[in-house]
Amino acid sequence: MTEREYNTCVHAYADGVYRFIIKNLRHEEDAKDVVQSAFEKLWVNRDKVDNATCKSYLFTVAYNKMIDHLRKHKRVELKDDFSNDTRTVQQQIPQLKKTLQDALNKLNDIQRSLVMLKDYEGYSYEEIGKIMELSESQVKVYLHRARVILKNYLVSPENVV
Amino acid sequence: MNINLHNYESYLLQYIDNELSAVEAAAVEAFAKQYPHIQKELDNFLAVKLTDAANIINIDKSTLLKQENTFVTEANFEALCCQYVDGALTPVEKAAVETYATNSNELTAMLTQFMATKLPLEAITFPNKDLLLKKERNSKVIPLFAWQKMAAAAAVVGIIFSVSYNVFYNQKQVPTVEIVSNTATAQLPKANTEIIVPNTAEKNTNVGVVTVAATNKKQWKNAAIVIEKNKAATDIVENSTKENYATNTIINTNNNNNEKAETLANNGINSQNALSKFADIIAEENNFEKNSNLTATASYNIIDTDDEVDNSMYIGAIQLNKNKMKGLLKKAKSLFGVKKNKQPDEDANGLLQVANFEINTSKTLK
């Protein structure tokens, strides 16, 4: 991989990886660190990584670094309200989106990652399995459970949209 | 139909089984009325006849019925809704799920709720991507130092080639040419004598001596060609067989075989005339002037009609421009000097060390 190809990867995938990580970590600075680490690792291993597979490589590395980060910092409690946290992404979002985001926060790390890799990046079950080191059937089952949780949250009386 | 006491039983059974026509059934009924014991027998048969068609045990036919759409079932509908949202179904399968969902409002609502769990795309930008980018190096740009290296290497290779060409090739292939006059005493031309035309014995006074020292006719011809200005000499060789032969004979005996030379001379082959003629031609072509002060009649002074400073130098048969060679060597010097970050080594004797070669700048360039 040449410098030019690497820089092309940066422009093509930096936003997607950042979105994936920040939605999981819900912390801007930590997400930036993880993304930078992932791209640094790609640069170091650029001779071993194909241009065609660099996207999945980036997501794999970013996901693993995110898990390491979570384990290291032991984030157990999920923050429900980030409105006073200046480090988080602030944007006006419709009620449905906010409810969906809240529902997303109810999932565990694996379920959340599965849903985001599926919906944001459009990966197949097999590709998601490779990134997260799960079998295809595991991906299907976990994703199914995640969707059921999201659906039940959305249709619960207090959250009816 | 003749019913009597001997054959009425078969008619009774047929009556029970509804095998008789209406007329025959009426006849059996009329006969039974005539005989009370036969009527009682008929009634007993009718009592055990199964007549409750409605008393049938109903089974669940759904397990027997063939489903028009077997892909989607109630059991797998939820899982298929998730796959529907994941985009993991083929268009046919998607249509099957949609069709199945229309079976009831609940199924439709379930599918709709699952579709609402799909995350909408959000545009989130990584701030300051410049932190991630790497500077691109132009692969076509060759660093300056590499150019210097290449130029120095090319200069050294050129010098080596020209020197070895002169040493190994010219000496064997192209002999020197020297015209030796006054060989009455059979002083033979020296073999492979170095070309000393022009010979700078004194400033602005060049004594031109051309020596023929070839060992065969081909070399003689080559020797003539080597001296670029001596075109006339070549003509002599080609047109005058006698002279050529004589000259060649002398040449062939240039290993100091005086006896043979004398014999040839006595045979009337005037080698002196050939050589003298050749010398005259060469002198004329090269602006040589006979130097009466010199004993050798074939020695000529070159009239220096060119610029005061002669910038030519000869390495073997190759005429090189001194200034150009100077420049080339200076460049090589400076490149090696730059690399070592010091002035090039040139000792007091004017010896310049270039790689494994020592170049005497004082002799070469002056």
C-alpha cells in the first residue's frame, strides 16, 4: 500500500470508523484516540494489508482497540443523558432518532456493535463475524436478540413514537 | 320378484344394505308384514345399522393441508423480520415475508416495528483528518545526492573504459605508425611505437614522426586509417602494390631482421622511396615542415597554425578535449569530496585518488 492509497483510505473510511467508535464509546476524545491508533496500525502494517481489505482491517482493529479501551476503563454504567457533556456530539435530532439512540444505549457492547456494523456499514453476517470474531450463526442470533430488544423498547408504552 | 319363506333372508339383507330398488324394498316390507316373526327379524337388522354420519372424530387438518407459502411460518416470522431489516433476504423471500405479514394486522405491525429498529445513517465527520494523513513522496524525484553519485560513477566508468580501451584494444588492433626515413642501413621501424604526432618537444614546435610498425597488410591499412589526416597514405597503400609490398616486407621484418631487409633492398625494392613518399604525403597533409636541423629526413616540424593553446590530448587513438576532461575530473573530484565532506585528496605531486584509480593531474591536464 502506497502513501497515496493509505491517504485514500483515510478520506474514505475515517468518518465511518469514527462514527462506529463514538457511538459505542460516547466519548469524543476517546473515539479520536481509537481511530488514530487504528490508522497508525494500518500505516505500520501497510505492506501486509491489501487496498481492497483495508476497510475491514480498520474496523477490526478499531473494534479491538475499543474493547480494550472499555475493559481498561471499566465502563459499566451507561450514561443516559449526555446533554451536559460538552465532549459528546450535540445535534438536534428528531424524537424518533433520540428514542432509537436511547434504545441503542440499552444494548450491550456486542449487540450495539453488531447493529451499527450492519446498519451503518452494510456488512454481511460473515464479514461482521470476521471483524468481531464470531461465527455467522452467532452474528445472526445476537443481532436478532438486539433487534428484539430495540423493538420492544420502541413499542413500550413510555416510548411509543 | 318372488319372495317366499325359503328365500326371504337374502332379500332382508339386501334391504338393509339399500341394495334393492324402491319396488323391491316395498315388496320386502309387505312380505314382512304378513309374517310377524319375519318383521321382528327385519327390525333387529335395522337396529344395528350404523346411521350416525355426524358422529365423526374431527382431526386437525392443518397438518394435512399443503401450504401455498412454506417459507414463512408463524414460528420463524420474527426471525425473518430481523433478516428482512438486515437486508439478508432475497427479493423473493422479502416478498414472501411481506405477503405473510398481510395475513393479520398483528403480523403487519410486527414487521413495521422491526423495520423501525434499523438505524438511520448519520453523517459524523472525523475532525482534523490531517492528523491521519501521511505525506506522499513523489517517486519520480531522485534525491540530489543520488544524482551526484550516478554522475560520479558514470565519470569513473568512462575513464576506466577509455583507459582500458587504449591499453587493451588499441595496442593489439591498431598499431602505431612511424615513418622512419633514412633507413639505408636498414634501420627498421620500431614495432608498436607510440604515436608522437604531434610531439610537443618544445613549445610551438612539434616534430612529427610517423612510424609504420604493422605486422601484416591489414594492420598496415589500419595504421594508415588511424592517422586521420593521412588519407594520402592510405591511397599509397592501396594503389601501389610494389610500395605496399616493400613496406609490408619491411614491416614484417621489424623484429630486427636486418639481413632480410638488406636482401629486399638489393632486389630493387625501393622501400626508401615508398617510405619517403609516404612521409612527404603525411607532411603535406599535416603541415609538417622539414626540419633541416634534424638528421632524420622524415622528421618534420608541425607548423602551428592552430590556437596557441592546444586543447587536445590523446589517449591511444582517441582525441579528447583537455578542457572537457578537466571538467569531468573536477566534477568527480568534487563529488567524492562532498561525500567525505572534505576537499579531495590531491597530494603535492598532483595525484588525485578516484576510487581505486590514481590520476596524475599534473601530467594529464597540462
